[in-house]
Amino acid sequence: MRNSLAQKLNDPSLKTIRLYDFRHYYATTLYAKTRDILLVMKQMGHKQIRTTLIYTQLLNLNDDEWTCKTATNINEATQLIEAGFEYITEIDGTKLFRKRK
């Protein structure tokens, strides 16, 4: 597949991509999105978390960006949770939710 794609796109540099490069990319992006190392470990089929931690060394986790939303009733809160937001706290009857960008 890799060689035929390199020929089709006329890009010989694609031949240097290894199967494990795709595994590293998948694990890194999954961890960046979820920040759940146990989920990544399960998805990758690793038996030891030390193996999975190798994939997270390429990430800069200091630049967290969040989308914040509020809900004033149960329907709004349900919609936010279904959209992947997590509940943070309640202030003056307004519930605060957040989700990573």
C-alpha cells in the first residue's frame, strides 16, 4: 500500500514511513485528545504502562486550550455532556462545563 501510494502521488518520501510510525501517530494524537493514558494503553494493546508512556514524550502539555459553556437547566446540561463537555462546578445556579479544543 505504501509503495503504491508513493508511486501514485509521485512522492518517494512516502516509502520511508514505517508501520510503527502510524502507531506512534495514533497513540500520540489519542493521548493529546483524551489525556487518558489508560485508554491509550488499552487501544495500543500494551501490557505495561511504561511502553505507552514512550508515546507521550513528544507532547507539550503546557498549552491547554478549553472551550467553556454554561447550562442553566437539565436539557442544556445533557446536551453539553453528550457533546463531550465535562462538568466543572456550579456558580449562582449556573453549571460550568469545559472541553478541550
